[in-house]
Amino acid sequence: MDRGPRDPLMAATRTALVVRGGWEGHAPRECTDLFLPALAAASFSVTVREDLEVYADPDLMARTDLVVQCWTGGRLTEGQCAGLVTAVEAGTGFAGWHGGVVATFQDSLAYLRMVGGLFLHHPAQHVEYRARIEPEQREHPIVAGLPDVSVFTEQYWMLTDAFSTVLASTTIAPSATGQGERLAVMPVVWTRQ
């Protein structure tokens, strides 16, 4: 079903589907609970689900304006993957962070193409690194007004492709890469159409 591009400002109430679960080490319930008040304040009617079968519900997916996913590990069935990818291709937004988006569903090629990134490993556990806003993207609505920031957390070595618009990136030091002396620039925030 092709709904065409959605204009979220046209809808009085938008619908968000929060899908959380998988590996508990990424605290999917606690993390997504932090975003529920902001979604409500932005006029989203929110449904929270802790199962992947929700993606195979065509009626619910057709009514969903935004999917917020925090699910690490696991597998999507063919039907679940098709339901999610079809909804996103029809205009449903998809958002998430960390391993809840890129360290999951590694055997689903359609999902990985949609997301545009796959977590491979941590060159070093919990390091301080700088996340830089890409100069040509400083006015993008997602990062507008945000400074570069130093964080102390896991640094992700990613596989990505050129179809993503990188909004922020980091550089992994050669000593951490195990790949020689070259610096490795990795995306940390990106969008994808």
C-alpha cells in the first residue's frame, strides 16, 4: 500500500510504535521509557510493544507514523521484516539508537539495507571519544545547534554504505583498530531515504 509521503504537521495526532526487547544489557525498557514523554509532548499517540510480531500486523503498520526501535539481537521472520520495510518504504519514519538498531537482525538483508549500518565490534570497551557534527550538515534539523561532544561509552566499528547521510562521525584511533596505522572514520548519527 503506497501512502505517499507523509506530512506529520497535517495530522492532529500522529502515531508512534515503540518496539523494545532483545538483549537486556542495552536496557530497552528503561531507555525507551525516557522517550515516551517527549513523544506524547510532540502529539504522538504511543503504542509500546515488546514483541516483533507487531511488524507483521499490516493494519497497525499502515496507521503508524513513526517506529522507535530498541531491540538488540534476535531475528526477524520474513513476514516481520517485510511488514517493517514496507511501512518505512511507504513513509513511516524509523528511529533508534545504539545496538537497538545496528546490532540486531544481522541475517535480514532487507532490514540492513533499510537501516544502512551493521555493528561489527568495539575496538575498545568504553573509551572517551569525540562525536563531530559534519560541517555540511550543521543546519540539518536533527543536529542543528548541537556542538561536537565528547562521550565516554562504547565506540562502534560499523559497516555502512554511501546511501546514508552522515550527520555526525567519530574517528577511531589506529591503536584501537587492529587494522594498521590508518585512522578509521565511523558514522555515529545518520539518516537514510
